[in-house]
Amino acid sequence: MISALMPNYNRADLAFERGEGAWLYTVDGRRFLDFGSGIATSSVGHNNPHLVGAITQQAQRVMHVSNLYRVPQAERLAQRLVANTFADSAFFCNSGAEANEGLIKMIRRAQAKSGHPERTRIICFNGAFHGRTLATLSATGNPKYLDGFGPRVEGFDHVPLNNMNAVRDAIGAETAGIMIEPVQGESGIHVATPRFMRELRAVCDEYGLFLGVDEVQCGMGRTGRLFAYEWSDITPDILSTAKGIAGGFPMGAVLTTETIAKHMTPGSHGTTFGGSPLACAAANAVLDILLAPGFLEGVRARAAQLDTGLDRLCATYPDVFASRRGLGLLIGLKCSADVALVQTAAIHEGMLSVTAGDNVLRMLPPLTVTEADCADALSMLDRAAQRVRAHVAAAKTENVA
């Protein structure tokens, strides 16, 4: 008999009943340091008093009214995001995939309404992950994710990351824009260099293309700045974000300039649940925390602490950890040993993480993680490395026998 929950997830045998800060507690009383954060989603930690208070207060008033009416919470959130980014306007939705669908549609529509209806193709990058809908799967381009879902949605061309010659070769008369993750998460924490990001901006200006940045995973403070594009000192035309935007409450957003937003007239796009009073109350609470004086500096400090410790672990256990990569608190450990074995060993030591492509262990702690939490994480990884070594040694002995 098939389970009541569809079997499309390979779930670990862990069930959590509560959380506090960077820690999760199982129903049977075990305690785990959460360096996965619901895949970069529990951005301000578990049971954050400010976030819980905002959600509780709003839920007691009104949760949903639809976008047939004004939503003051959404208006306030949009104004704050505009004030702190390149954008002139915001659209709210429910997830990263939906945000990326909106980004794609908005780029195409702005080109069409600006006199270039032939410009529908978008250049994407090998190793990207843009979502699970048919269009965003096609933008992702990974054959594994597309298997069994029929023909790809047309309009996406893929080139290597950090290769400007390949980008220029891919530009044609039908090219509408470029879509890039400043830090690719799913494929193994690959960072687009600041130079490459600046070159993308320049080539978009040269050819009249729109530059779209997918910051679903790397945005909302994850890299130590509100958005990762800021590290390159560029101005994108459009940005998608989600995951940590509301600290665990389902939400996504598209931020863009007036050049694009003015073409999104009534009826051109929509969503039932996007930008609800409750979701926007949650996102405003998260933004209160992220924009507080010194908070992002604190994220960068914790990232530096982890970087130093992880580099030391790579030097101490080269047979387990090959190298560190990433930006801010979007961290990857390229493993020499099998990453699944490393992840399991870390769980045994009390630490949760997420695997990624290229045999990488991905670590995405809450942005509120403390210095003590980071020290605990490094100690757990040290013990996990010893556990992996012992396992590998035992396996070799068994094979010899």
C-alpha cells in the first residue's frame, strides 16, 4: 500500500516537535543543531519571539482578504523592500518557483510591450536550480529533474557559469534576458564572481536585455548583505526571492524596476494567496530583524568564524573534507568521502545539514546563529570526521578480510 503522503521525498526518520533559536527537538526528546534551516528558510531561527508575535497578532485580526482589496501590510513591505534595494515595485507570491515564473513572465512581457515581441528566450546557467514548475524546471535544465515530464518548455538557453564568451555566443535576436543565481545552491554552492556579474550587467546594457537575479536561496541576508547582488556593486533589472523572506511562513516576491513593472497591468498576472496580511506581517517582522543596526554585520562575523573553522577542518581531515566554498552563511563543504556518509555522521553527532550536488555538504544555519552555536557546529563536524574515518577504515579492513 502506498503511504498517505506521496512518496516524492526521501525523508529522514526524524520528527521535530519544537525549536528554539538554532536548535530543534524531536518528539522523542533528542536535540539537534539545525544547520539546514528548512533549506535556508527559517532565517531568524525557530520560535523567534518577534516573528511569532507578529504572526499571532495578525492571525487574530485577519489572515486573508485577496488582492481584490488593498492590503496595508503588503504596501508597507513593498515600500521597505523598494527603499532598501534597486527596485521600484514589488509583487508578492507564495514560493520561489512562483517568484521565478513571475520573473520570466515579466521579462518577456516587458520586451514585448517595448516593441520586441520576438525576444522571448532567456539565457540560464549550467548548475542552476530555479524551481519545480514546468517552466522553471526548463530554466533549470537538469535532465534528472525533467525526467518523465514530457517536452521542455521552450525559450531557455544554457551556458557555463562564469564564462562570458559563452554568454555572448548565446545571445541572439530572440534573447530577452539573462537569469542567474549569484550563488548556486543545489548544484554544489558555486559562486558567480563579482567580475562576471558586472560583465553580465554590461552585456545586458549593450544588447537591450534584462538582467534577472534568482535570490530565492541566497537572498534575504543569507550572504551577509540583504541581497547577494550587492557584493558585485551592480543593479539588476529584476529579482526573485523567497525561502527566508518570512522566516518559514510561505512567501515569495519579485522586485523590479519601473521599466518592467509598468507593463504588469491589471489582469496580466496574479495569485490567490500572494501578499496576504498574514504572510506580509511575517515578512515585515523578518525585515525588522534583518534591517536592525549591526545585524548583517553579525551575519558576516559568524560566517568568518565558520570559514576559519571549516578551513581548519579541511586541513586536518583532507580525506573527509576537500575544500570550503560559498558566501556568508550559504556554505558548502566539498567532501573527499561520500557526502551521504558525512551527513549521516554529522546527524549522529547532533547536527543537521543538507546535501548538494558535486558531493557537497551544504550548511545554512539561521541568520541568528550565535558564536557558541557555530563553535558547537565545528566540534560536531570534527567528531563526525573522526566517525567517517573510522567507518572507512573498518570497511577497508572488512574488504581485505
